[in-house]
Amino acid sequence: MGRKKEIVMSGIRPTGYLHLGNYFGAVRNYVRMQEEYDCFFMVADLHSLTTHPDTKELQDNVRRVLAENIACGLDPDKVALYCQSHVRETAELYLFLNMLAYKGELEKTTTFKDKARLQPDNINAGLLTYPVLQAADILLHRASFVPVGKDQEQHLEMSRNFAKRFNHRYGEIFPEPVAFNFGDDLVKVPSLDGAGKMSKSENQLATLYLSDSDELIRKKVMKAKTDSGPTEPNTPKPDYIENIFSLMQLVSTAEVIQKFESDYDNAQVRYGDLKKQLAEDMVRFIAPIREKAESIRHDDVYLKEVMEKGAAKANASANGTMASVRQLMGLNYY
Ligand code: TYM
């Protein structure tokens, strides 16, 4: 018999269209990991409710995120690809973990502070305990590796703390999950305007979505912030120029990157040409994903089958974990 594979878990909120950051921070790793690990990937619809309580758009977005994951190369026969709300044990583990999470640490979480600032009229308890729900998603499958972008590092640290506390109080059951990337560092894909990162719901003109038309991709890339260029050789790059080169690293060939790097170093770079090249390389990268996702997105029968198959796999794993959790906690009275 083969060695038992290590378990991988990750999720994406269906709060908008997937973008290059989601691809390079997360989905690219999912696609590689599906060959070597036992993988659970889900659409985090419950997390979306903390910021988007209206579920009209959610219906469409859940299907879109599933379709986009599959279009990027995720194979629903190799992994469990499912919706968070289809795994009811998530809510039970979330409740247990909430007793081990403290108000002070939750209030200090960067994402909580950011979101509270953005929606001062709706600082709900779900928003505060968001990292506890995320820990429940991961620990439910006893996952060891969590492929995510850099922005999720703090949530992973909190998941490890909750796992440790549970293990300490009730008995060893959860591995301490770590954020995972195939490269050395976790990825942060910068936005095109040189301020912050690409994002599903903010900064839409500076974010490249996997659903953007060729024309829109060109338009956004050509608008990326530049300046009149270096006047002396070997000038350090300002942040916004560094960002453009980082985006090029993701989609352009080594020769192309080399050419523009040396043009820059020789103070001969033409940003118009650089952006045109980047735009074409982005179009070449995004167009096939967009087209594939578009065809899957409208295939109701297929998507239903994917969700059911994914939920069955995820529920089998969740039920096993929760039976042990209840046992360890002593919630067995007969
Ligand atoms: P979400 O939906 O914000 O993002 C999904 C994934 O994309 C990554 N990401 C980025 N990576 C690099 N550069 C960017 N500009 C960029 N923007 C987003 C995120 O790091 C993430 O990996 N809380 C999670 C969803 C979640 C989850 C989980 C993740 C719920 N349960 C359990 C892992 C495990 C979130 O909001 O991701």
C-alpha cells in the first residue's frame, strides 16, 4: 500500500471575479498540489456573508469561482472541490473553536481592522470571528498545508494557535497547518496603479481579472503608472516600476524580461513598448482561462455534479474528524 498522502486545504471567497492575485497566490499552487496531495478546495460562501449579506450575487459568484478554478486546471475528480455551506460540520467546529479564541487577539487581526474600517455600520460578530471560521475549514480536514497568498499569513498563524489550544485542552488531533507556496516566499501580486495589491472588490481598474476581455486587459495595462524613465544607468526602480516588472515575471518569457531589464539598467527603457508587450503576454495568459470558464459557468448539470461530488468527499472527511472531536471533548453521554 502507498504512503498516506498529506492533506491540503484552501478556499476562495466568492465576493467577486477572480484575478491574477488569486491565480498566482493560490490557484496555481492548487493545480500543482492536486497531483501529489489529498486536496480539499472550497468556495468560502459563508465567509462572504460577513461582508456581503445579500445573496443575490452570491449564486452567480459561487458558480463562477468553481468554473474559474476548473478552467485554471483543477480537476474535480482528483480533488474535493466544494462549497463551504455544503459541509455543515464546519459550523459545529467553528462553534467549538470560538470558545478557544479570545476577543483581544481577534480585534488585533489586520483583516478585521481593515474590514471594520470599510464597513463601520456592519461590524458583526462574524467579521470578528472570521479567522476562527477559516481555522475550522482547515482543521476539519486535519490539513497540514494551506496554499494561500501573503495576505493570509496572519490567519494561518491564528489557525495554528487554535489547533494548539484544542490539542492541549482536549487531546492531540489537529496538525498545525502552514501556509504553502511552491516558490520560496508567499506571493503578493501588486496592483497596476502601484498602490497595494490586486483585489476582488476594491481597486478594480488596477486589477486584472481572469474574466477581463482582451481589450480591457490592454486598456488596464497601458494605464499602469510609469514615469519618464531612468536618466542614468543602474538607477534603482521605484515601487510602481518594480511592480510592472513583477507582473512581467508572471507571464512573459525569460528573453522578454531580460531585454527590458537590461534596457532599464542602460537607461534606455521605453515604457510604452514594455506595457504593450506586457499587455499582449497578459492577453495570451488570460484569454484561454476566460473562454474555458465562460463555457463551464453556464453548464448547470456539470456544476451541480461537481458540487455534489465535492460535498460528498468533504463531508466524509469532516464527519470522521468531528466524531473524534466530540469524543475527545467528552461530549458523549451514553
Ligand atoms: P480570498 O478570497 O481573499 O483570496 C483567495 C486566495 O487568493 C490569494 N490572494 C492573493 N495572492 C497574491 N496576491 C494578491 N494580490 C492576492 N489576493 C488574493 C489569497 O491569499 C487567497 O489564498 N480567507 C480567505 C478564504 C478562506 C480560506 C479558508 C483560505 C476561507 N477559508 C481556509 C485558506 C484556508 C480569503 O479571504 O481569501
